[in-house]
Amino acid sequence: MLTVTLTAVGPAAASAADEVEQVVNGGFTAGTDPWWSTAGMPITLRDGKACVDVPGGTTNRWDASVGQNDIDLVAGETYRYSFTATGDPDGHVARAIVGLSVAPYDTYFEASPALTVAGDTYSYTFTSAVTTAQAQVALQVGGSPTAWGLCLDDVSLVGGVPPEVYVPDTGPRVRVNQVAYLPRGPKKATLVTEATDRLCWQLRNAAGATVARGYTVPRGVDASSGQNVQTIDFGGYRGRGTGYTLVADGETSRPFDIDAAAYDQLRVDALKFYYPQRSGIEIRDDLRPGYARPAGHVGVAPNLGDDSVPCQSGVCDYRLNVSGGWYDAGDHGKYVVNGGISTWELLNTYERTTKPARLGDGTLNIPESGNRVPDILDEARWELEFMLSMRVPAGQPLAGMVHHKIHDANWTGLPLLPHLDPQQRELHPVSTAATLNLAATAAQAARIYRRYDAAFAKRALVAARIAYAAALAEPARFAPESDGVGGGAYNDSKVDDDFYWAAAELYLTTGEKKYADDVLASPVHTADIFGPGAFDWASTAAAGRLDLALVPSRLPGRAAVRASVVRGAEKYLQIQAGHPYGVAYAPPNNMWDWGSNSAILNNLVVVSAAYELTGRDRYRDGVFEGMDYLLGRNALNHSYVTGYGEVSSQNQHSRWYAHELDPALPNPPKGSLSGGANSSIQDPYAQSKLTGCVGQFCYIDDIQSWSTNELAINWNSALARVASFVADQS
């Protein structure tokens, strides 16, 4: 059996006078006490190092661990966690943590170094958010199919060290859309500079020749980034080509194109994200090269499968076949409320496109291609069928209601491909929100699928009617905030928006007066629903409002509905005009939301609706400019769409797109959207790097930052919707 050597740094290590060592016997000079290891994996001393034989065949990182408990931490104190480690053979990844040694085993800091036979010394700095005497330092080393060896030495946790200041590499100070501007669209860039007077700029083509020039417009300090900035407007240039750059203040931007073709491809890539997110089906290499994997959660060991899933204890006494659907984000959970808004946005993308052939059969290269149904509808149906399967069966209490979610009983670690997940899967209680999400999307599906599959459309409408009636009978069954073990809680105790959305979709599909009456009676109908973020999984009123404005109907007062959408779009355009980075998003107190990139895109969906309603170019141009932020014109000079732009997100939080942790696994596919700046930085890794960050700077492209860098089905649906609009208009 192979062995890994662990080397600890003891109290004798050099330290400043105010530094305090928290680890006891970190150099293993006094044997192995008080260190512990997982049962069956004893620690032995070899050449002054603590070594363990790590067994193969485990699933999670924490299935095999070495650590020390009873570590003191003080909130606000900065610590340096360091150790020397070897791994034999090369390439095994350890999860180095500082966390709570008792339930609920919170993690305060984590890193995932790839170990080598030659060994290396690893050192990390973090600031504790808690005070506790029950912390632990540990290396979690399970999850390998084969045995290997680990040795540690010089393990140290020193308090009182200076905070390590993380400074992101933001590249040149001229920030541009790194992908493409449209030849007849707006073209703006942002210059970060200390200068307060206007400066000269030049636009250069790929040959280096200057093809346009002008002066910047000083904008002062941008609140969302804390930077002093100026705007470059080169919209007067109407040429086409590749490899353009902007030069200003002695800086040259990253290259970009002036061409519309990129957005046709972005629409396709954003939609192709969904096929490798599928559960319950093999992902084929011929359809998605580099992303092949066995089917996940189909009952093949170690999976327990999704074809006969029990409820959580005390919830129900039946089992459901809930195979299929999309994995929601970077974990293996499947959630009806997030599936609902994601499915609506894909169906909306098809319903609103002016070029349906661009979304037709064969455009996404998925297993259903060639069946004479647009691929985007085939993809959306994969999730719709899952949502339909989450209903309480007839004859059971609460029949017609929908289970909120299904996921593992306990959290799993990274990386973990879906087919290797050994956890018991559980159905969670029904909720009014989930039931209304099904009612809304199934009603919408009924009108869209009629021409392609009348039987499915009829089945969807029957399900929508039953779900809506069931929700009316149980209007206050809410998912609890505490239900977040093994998967996200997705709690939502405000469902007047969901009732409004469901009634709107049922009315638009059936034309029936009872649904129109519910729409008109809802207080949501006349409320100003276009806040800092227009809509998301928990705020769905805008989904109903937009469809009522855009889908033809005889709803009384429809002109006022349409006018309210235009007013919402005006609000976002005003925010965009005042923003030095051209972002139609300004959250209160500059506190950027989790998934801010999705919020930005969904605001642009409202602006695109205003263009459809009015035909005014200013709304179309607002959407065009709004895309610039996502594709590189931002404080970090970073494209949030994988594979688009010279520097883009590559390490989104995911259990199977985990190249950062395992070189044998891929990065996320081209067209995957990162969540983006999140001022609350809830994960330990982001906290260790970004504490005190301002707005746009609350982001880091690391797989461990699940609060700033996760991918998710509802974020990519927003990208697909806006990319499709841009591609159609261009």
C-alpha cells in the first residue's frame, strides 16, 4: 500500500513576538499525541513525519482524515495555517481545513492542494469569523478509488499574524467587452485612472493602425468599485473586424471584435450548458466532447438511485420515481422552485425569439435532435418531466401538491461525479411555492408544445390546473429556512408573486375568466415589482407581468400592464446611464446579491421586453451595453462566461467540473456563467481573500468559493435569454 507523509510545523518555528501557536506537537517530535486519524488508518512515524496509509474506495474527502481537536480561535484574529505534505503517487488532492470539531462541523477555512511525492510546504492566511475552543485542523484525504500514502510534518496554526491582502490581477486599466461589440450598437469602455481631466483615446485595428480617436469623459469615483474612472465612447465607429484594442492613459486594452457573430454562438453555448447538467442519463462524448460521464443517480452502485426515493422521516410513507431533471448547480440536488424559473426562461427564450429557426431542431446537438421538435424545447422538457414527477400521488394527503426538492441526506465533498454519489436521496416536504412553480411552467408549456406534441401539452395543462387548485387549498405551506442539510434550503415564505405568475400563465393559455379574475384581484398586479433585481427564483411576479404584457390576450387593462413594463425598463436604463461601467443594477448600500450576474441579466430581460413593446432603439441599445459588464467591462477586467474573452471564469464551484482539484476532470463547458460578485461572501475561501471587499471586487474565480463562483441553471437561463435577444437583433 502506498504511503503519504505529513510534516508539521511546531511551536519552535520562527514567529513574531505577538504570534501564538495553536497546534500542539505539530512537528511530531513527541510522538503522535494529540493527533487523531480515521479508524483503520493509524498514524505511524517515519523519518520524523506522521504518515498514514489512505485506503481506496472511499467517496468523500472526510471519509479519511488526520487532524487535531481542541484548537482555540478568536473572531477577528488572523491565522496562518501551514504544513508540509507529501503524497504518493502524485496528484492526490487533500482538503486542508480549519473547522468545528463537533456538530454541525462548520468549516472556517479550506484549501485543496494537489500533493506530490517530492512534497511541498503549504501556507494559507485567513481571518476567523468565530470564537471557539472546539476548532480542529485537519487534512481530509478520502475520495480516491485506490490506496495511496500521505505524510505530514510541521503543521502549524499561528494566531496574531498580519492579514494577508489579496490583490486580484486586473490587467490593463482600459476595461472593455472582451468578446464583441455590435457594428451598429453602442460601444463604451471604462478607464481606471487617477486623472481627473479628460484624456485622449485611440481605437486601433488588428494591424495596429488608429481607426478612431477622441476624448474620455471623467466620471469620478465609481461607488460599485471604489475606483476613479472615465468613460470611453467609440460608438461612432461602424467598422467590422477582429483584434481591435483601445489605448488610453498609456494602457492598451485586451483585444475584442466588432462583429455580431459571437452572440449567435453565445446563445447556443449558453443553452448547451444544460445537457451535461442532466441527471439520469449518460452524457455522450460524441455530443459533448470532453464531458462524457455515466448516468447519475440511476441506481447503479454506489448510487441508490432516483427511481424510488423515500421522503424524509415523518414526511410521507410513499416513494416516487423522480429520475431525470437537471442538477441545480454545483451539487447533486434538484429543486422545483429553481427549476421553475429556469424552465420558464428557456421557454420564454423560444416564445419571444424573432428567429425561431436559430433555436430549431438540431441546433444544440442533444440526444433528441432530429425529432422535429426545437432542441430548446426538448431540453426544457427534460426538466418539466422531472417537475411533474415531484407531485404527491392521487389518494395521498395533499395530492396535487409538489415536493419542494430532492437531494442527498448529507452534504458531499468536491470533486464527486454524479454516478459516484453514495448518499441516500430524500424527498423534502411539499410547498406552496413549488406547487405554483409547476402550475406556471406547465401552463406555459401547454401553449408552446401544442404544435409539437399535443398529448404532452394536454397533460401539462391538466397538471397545471390541478397544481393551482391544490395551492389555493394550501396557500401557506412554506419550505423552512432550516432545511439546508445536504442541499440548499430555497426557502420562500412569500408566495403572492407565485400565485400571480401561475394565474397569469393559466389565463394566457386558456383564456378562462376565473384565471383572469385571479390576476386582476392580485395586489401584485398593480404593484411596482421592478426592484433592484427584477426577478429570480424567489421573486417571480415579473415573470407573470412580462408574459401578460407580451403574449396577446384580452385581459382588461392590458395597456396599463404593458406601460408598467416600460416604466420598469426606464428605471433600469436610468441606473445604467449613471453607472460608469454601464450596469443596469444598483443594489441598496452597494450590497451585491448572491448571483448578481443573473440579477443584472434579468434586469436586461425587462429592458428587452420594453424594446419589443415600443420598438425604441434606446431599449435595444441598453441591452447591448448591459452585456459588456458580463463579458469583461468590469472592475476585475474579467469575463464571467467561460470561454468568452481573453480572461474568463474557469473554476466555478462544481462537483464534476472540477479541474482545479483533479486534473483528470474538465473545467465548466464554454458558455457557463459564474454567479459573480456577492458582497456577503458566505464561503470560507472567499472570506479568507475578500473580507472588506467593495461591490464588484467581491468575487474570486476559485472552485471553493461557492458564494461568488457557483454555476446554476437559473443563471445560465438568464444568459441564454439575453444572448438570444442580442443575437436576434444583431
